[in-house]
Amino acid sequence: MTNDLMKARWIAQHILPHEGDVRAWIRRSLRSIEVDDLIQETYCRIARLPDHGAVQNGRAYFFATAKNVAIDLNRRARVVRMDALAELEMGEMPDDAPSPERATAGRHELRRVAGLIENLPGRCQTIFKLHKIEGLTQREIAKRLGLSENVVEKQVSRGLRLILASLENSQTDPATAKLSEINLADPKLNDRPQTHKRS
Amino acid sequence: MTGPRLINDLDQIAADWVARQDRGMTDKDEHELRDWRQQDDRHEGAYMRAQAAWVLLDRARALPATEMVVVRHNRMNRRFMLTAGAGMAAAGAGLVFGVPYLTHKRYSSGLGEIRRVPLSDGSSVTLNTLSRVRVRMTPLERSLVLESGEALFEVAKDSARPFTVLAGSVKVQAVGTAFNIIRAYDAIDVMITEGTVDVWDEAYPDLKTMRAKAGDLLTLSEGRVRLSQSLPEAQFNRLAWRSGQIIMDGEPLLQAVQRFNRFNKRTLRIDPRIADLKVVGNFKAQDPEGFAEAISAAFDLRVQSSKTEIVLRPS
């Protein structure tokens, strides 16, 4: 359990901020793959790494792992087109971009976190602020707001779900993007056929 | 579930688990979660990702209180605003002596960053690139220190609590107004965009307190003051940095270059012979390359660029 938490912290710091870029790269290079599957498998593989301290560059590691998972998925499912993988080999991996934006990454990160919470809908936002800023537990929040604990738990789950969705799209300045806009603009809201099945 | 079911249901299930875990799990829950995570690598991945997103939010606590809590546009009901306020005070102070929970706060902006900081009294400070301000709010006064850089202060009226800004030894006091202060290495510029302010220099007690009004631009340097008037349009141009722009209306090229260099790692350099060329135009502060191109085309200059700098010379 504590082990999970340590891993989650490491992932939050070194992997999560780059997800938008990794997804964009996958979409560009591997049009026929199911991005969510690939991302989830990649997180799984990263979480299973026994020693995260050995990873020097989380961003590069994220890209490299995603690529390996793509190759494995291809092997297993034989649905990803081979030429797509060839593209992947050739394609540019934008894993080293020391831009001025990166230089101020710490602050951006903070504001991004603030933005994630600010963009939650009303009651959900209130609950997240009480929890994450003031440090109240779900039970204390329920008491303070006169809600049942079940309602609070559901709101936590709902808010987290929205935040997970906005992390997918986070690239340059997520603090300015509103969740509603993201949802509407998300290409995945359109029906898309599954590209491969698991055996 | 009240949440919209979109995109990928594994994320919803993972979020459900994280929320449950945060509330407290029974043994039965623990078993179920373990089974679910082991069922499929994608489950494990979705779970770890959700858990990471959840702990990422813990960083919100590192944010200055004012930035997160004063949310005026939010449709919270009055009762809740009160309770949230009380909670904040308790959490922020963490002490029993009735110390105001906002004592000293520091805000700063990075290279190329523009940052607006709402203050607890309804005022706001907008920091230009590489600027730093310290804020102290007490029941008796609102005192700020511009430690470096440039900032626009928009002051909420509160005659009981004077609003002062110290920049170097120069002090500006305002009640219900807006003004911009620049701390350059050798001078301090105070530009008043609204209302009136009093300005004095604490290092030079002989210098009288000056009352300046909207449209005035005071430049203070080593006990000397220069007062000039600026038209509203010129003031607007001068404050274009708030939207990441640099607007030039006939100012010398050297001045444009200095403004760009405050925003960017990659510096612009010019031959002294062209320093006085008059520049007109609206440019993106973070695009010195674009600026160099436009200028070189307009004045027929030679551009030499490397990773660290862009040099402009007459051709």
C-alpha cells in the first residue's frame, strides 16, 4: 500500500506531466492503435519497475516504454499495421525539449494543478478544495457541507474522473483549458471502432 | 455514477477505487481491488494513473492561499463562503495567537512568465517577467514590496487600510487606483493609470511627497524625480506585457530590444549604429526571432542568429 503510494508520487511527478505529449505523439505516429489501451499498459509497466530511482529522465522513459508497449501490442494483436511501427521507428521522439517552458516547470506544474481543481464543476470543486487544500477528510467534508459520506465519495470519484480526462489533453497550458471544452473537443467522443482485441 | 460516462470506463472504475480508498476500505474492498488490478494490465495501469493524478493534487496545498481560495466567480452560497473562510484562517494560521493568516507572502514570476495574483482584499498584482513581490496584509495596512522587476497594482478601495508599495526606497501609497511600477537597475518608474497616488523616497527625506494622478509617469533615480505625462494610448502600449505583447509606437530600437531581452533566454543584440531606429509595431514578447525578421525586413538589416543570441547589424 505505502509502496503503491510512493510509486504514485513518483509517477505524478515524472510521468504524468508528459502524458499529453506522449498521447499526441502516439496519435501522430500510430494512427491505428487504441491510445487508451497503450497508455494504460504503459503506466502498468512503469509502475512495475522495481527501482524508479534509476530513471534519469522520466519523459524519455515514458516515450521509450510507450514505444516498447506498442511493439508488444503489435506482436500480440497483429492488428497495428506494420508500416505504422516502421513510422514509429523513424518518427521523431520529442523527448528532449529543454524549452523555456520547461525551465519554469515547477511553477507551471503548480498552476496546472490549481487549474485542474478550478475547472471542476461547483460542488465537486468545493469538495476538492476542502480535501486537497485544507486537508479535510471525506468524513469531515461530509459533516461540514451537510452531505452524506456516500455523496462525497461519489463527488471525489467524479472529479477525479474529470481530471483524468483533462490530463489526457494537457500539453502546454492546461490551466487555461476548461474541462467542458476539452470534453466537447475530444475526438474520442466520436464513435471509433476498436482497433484490436485482446487474446 | 453522476459523472459523465465518456471516453474510457476503466478510468471511471479506477477513479471509483481511489475515491473509496481515500474514504477507507473494508477487507472486502481490499480483496476486490486486488482482484481487479490483477485481472488485466490495463486495470493496473489505469489504477496507478488515477492514484498518481490523485496525489498530484496534493501539490495544491503548496499554492498561496489567495490564489486558490478567493474565487469570486464561483457560485458558492453565502453560508459556505463563510465556513470556507473560517477553515482557511484556521488552516493558514495554524497558531492560536490570532495572527492574521496572511502575514508575509512572496510571489514571483519566471522568465517570460506573466502572473496575476489576486490578493485577499480584492486588489491584484500582475507581475511582468522575472519579477518578485512581497505582500503583507494586516487589519491596519496593506503593504507590499516590489523586490524586483515590474508589476501593475490594481487596488481595491479600503480607506481604513492604506495600500503602499515599496520599490527600493521609493514608496507609493494609493487608495482605490491602479499603477505600474518598474524597478530598473538605476531608476524606478511609477506610471499611474487610474486615480491618484502619493509618492516619496524614503532615502531622501528632503524630497517632498509628490501627488501624481492618472496619466503621470514619474521616474525616480538617486533623489531626482522626472515627471512626464503619458497619453492613455501610450500607457496601454506600455502595459501590453499583460497579454504577452510588446507594442512599440515610434520608440527607439534599443528600447524594444531591452524589452524583448527581459522576456527571453535568447538575447537580441544590436549594432549601436542602429540603436535609434524608430520602431512601430505589435510583437509577441516571446518571439524575438519574429521580431528580428520583421525589423530586418523593414530596415534592411542583417540578422545573425545562434542558439543563445540574435544579432542585428546594418547590411
